[in-house]
Amino acid sequence: MSLIKRVLMTEKTVRQSEMGCYTFEVARNATKEQIRRAVENLFGVEVKSVNTLIARGKTRWSRKGHLIKPSKWKKAVVTLKEGQKIALFEGV
């Protein structure tokens, strides 16, 4: 199972990337230290801090009138040390 599932690319995360903060969707059982090691190994950078939170799924109505509640997911905001950069948002 992969620890880092995907990179979150929103207007807010693109702006934060200019300041050295990158946001990822990660596995629910991942710890901060595991996320730190995975980002350092995957992108070859030094991580300053890792903040995590559990995002709740947004409840919505389906086209057939059924209530749909997606499951919760975990988000990690990774701050890199000064001078470090990940080339994820280049050209965005």
C-alpha cells in the first residue's frame, strides 16, 4: 500500500507551495514520521515539519435521491526547510 496517495492541487495549495508548503492525501494510518520519511525519499528534499488532519467526506444527494456520505480521508501539509523545493507545481 502506498503511503502518499496523491498531491492536492487547488488554488490554495499552489499559493502555499511558493512558501515551501505542499499538501498530500495520505493513508489514514500513516504517522507524521512515516510521511516525513516518504516525502524525503520520494522527492529528495529535507522536511521541516508535517501537520496532519482528518478531512470529513462531504455529504451530498445522488441523482436518484439517495444520501451519499463519502468516507473520511487524511491530509498532510508538509513544510520544507529553507531553499528546498519540489517541482510539482511548475507551470501551473
